[in-house]
Amino acid sequence: MSTAEANSSIDTSSPSVSSFSQQPSLAQRRADHYQQQHMQNENSDVSSNEHPPPFSDSGSMPPLKDPKISLPESNSKSESIDSPPARPSAKPRSKITSEYDPFSGLSFKVGVAENKNSTYRSKMEDVHTYIANFAERVDWGYFAIFDGHAGKESARWCGNNLHSLLEQEIDLELQEQNKTLQTNQEGANSSQQNDSIATTAIPLKGRVDMKDHLHKAFVKADDIIEKNGQGASGCTAAVAVLRWESETEDDCMVSTHNSEKQSGKKFDFLPTKNHKRMLYTSNVGDSRIVLSRKGKAYRLSYDHKASDKNEIDRVENSGGLILKNRVNGVLAVTRSLGDSYMKDLVLGKPFTTSTQIIKDDEFMIIACDGVWDVISDTKACRIVADCFERGYDAQEASKKLCQLAIEASTTDNVTVMVVQFDQAVFDR
């Protein structure tokens, strides 16, 4: 994999350590979320990194609940489950139709497919989650896959709650920024000021601390799982956050209402020339996040496996052993959420990246190791790109990749999430 091209916009530094609505109201659109989850089984044996990423490693409350988000559970008896977006109050649709586009107004579309793989697995312990207008900000997205092992408890908890922990970190930052905005706008009309701050302070100023927010959310989730007594199980985690950012405070006050009226374009949020589309990723374990840029695959995650030299050295320096490519002969992954009984060796501290999304970026794939055990990063991107060239949507592309992993005789559960970027949002 060539990395020179990506390095110009991909930050490799390490931190220190969908219900959708067709309502015309922006406030309602921003409050709308959609989220789905399913369970799959334990991890299979893992192999070494095929394409080492060009990045360096970054290093008692009850379970949270978000009343704005519906979390339907899958039917564990179903062998293959497609997960198209649907309104919580309506029956799930088998595919996106022209009658209802749940991603209307957004600059991305999501497709998810999964398969229990009943030939080799008796249970589904994977959980996937995605949220549109994440953190109640227009055109932000949250995407995650949690691959459970030794039970589904940790994966389920993360699917229900990790996004809330992350949103708490973001809200604290937004509160501080809004205080600054209010101070700078003293003397302005109070009603206009309140409307601007409440409904249009969508992008954040600068690069902010999203990588640090992700790190804190992972570590906090790991601690809560242990305190709740759910740490006997564990899960890998691959999380991505897509959002707009601006370097200037004035751009943080762009009115979505005015932009829509003036331009007549299809997007709920229209960026100015100062806005940047940022993608932040964070992972523990061997579920991967892969970005397709100009037809090339760029891995935005790190496989924390007991076959990886860096992780082997870390485990052994901490007093552990690697036996048959497993930590103390038990776990095939060296980082996870949960697995509290091995937390001195199996860390919950994630690998994180930040990438500026540009017009050359076509889509992102998030998938569990059931895919990557049998399909390379490059081949997966070619499969998805071919689907788009043939006119298929993200849902059909995810189904195709899931099907091919099963046909390639993967022995694990399979979950695939495809996030397609609509680069027309950059046309201004």
C-alpha cells in the first residue's frame, strides 16, 4: 500500500494516552438519530497484519441510556440479517426505495449486512451501531462495530452506550465553545443569538480534541464494564466519527436555514471554504476501518493481535506470555473492551487516527475480522467500488462483501458496514 499520498491529509500523531425524519423542522432533523445492533459470536484465530498501517499507536455509574435512540435487537434465529435504516415507528425496510430516503440531506449513506455463519457459529455476538446527525449536529455521523467473544454482554453494552460516553465528552467541549461565542456576541439581538447557538453552531473550531475524546470514551467504557460485572466477556471495537470543522469562529455560526434557502441544494449543511470534513477513527482488537481514496485502500486501524511484534513485546514486558498466538494461551487479541480478568495485559486503550476527507475519498469500510481473515483490504475496496460502478447502493455493496466472505469459508461471524461519501457537498 502506498502511504505518501495519504500522509498529506492523514494525521498520524498519537494522543497522550438512525431514526431519520422527513419533518421540515431543522431542530427535529438534528434530534433524529438512527441506530441498529445485532449480536454475533466469539473471535476466531487471527492472522498477522497484511498491510501494516502508516500510523503510530496512541496509546460506579449505571449503563447509560439515550431516550432519543431506538436500539432494536436482532433475531438470533436468523442466519443472515440485512440491516437497512428504518424509522423506529415503522417496519424495517429490506432496501432503500425512492419513496423514502433515510439519508436525505446528508453527505453520506450507510449500508450494513451481517451473517451468523451458522456452518461454524451457533450465536451472533457482533453489534453494529450507526447514528446520523450524531451529537445532534447536522451531517455528523457515528459508525461502530463491536465483535464480541466469551459472551455478548460487553459488545451489547458498547453498542448501547459508547456513543453516549463520546457525546458527553463532545458536549463538554461545545459548552465551553458556546460560552466563548456568547461572550463575543454581547450586544447582539438576544433572540438571534440564541437561535444561532442552539441550532447552527454545528462545526467546531479547529482540530479540537476528538482523538482525545475517543480515547477517553474507550477507557471509560472499559472501566464501566468492569464495575458493572460484565467483564467476563469482551469485544473488539472499531469506531469512526465523521464531522465538519472550521478554523474560524465566524464559520461556526453559519445558518443551515439560510444556506438551504439561498442555494437550493440537497444538503442540510453546506460548508464554506474554511470548513474541513474530518474523519476520526479509534479501535481495539482486529476489527478494521479501511478508507478508499482514488481506488487505493488505506487502513485507518491497527490489528491488535497476539501475532503482532509490537503487541507481543508489550505483553511480554508486562509479564504476560504469548502461547500459540494467544495472550497467556487464551485471547487472540491483545486489546479489547471487557476481558477484565486479563486487563493488566489486554488493554482498552485504542489506536486513533484523524483524516481529512477530500473529494478523492469514495467510501469507508468497517468490518469485523470475519471479513479480513479471508479478504484483503485492497480486494474489499475493489468489491465495493465495483458495486458502486454498477449502480448499487451502500446496502447492496455491504451485502455483496458479506456474501463473499462467507463463500470464502470464513469461520467467524461476519458484519460489514459501508459508508459512502457524497462528494457533491464539496461543490460550491
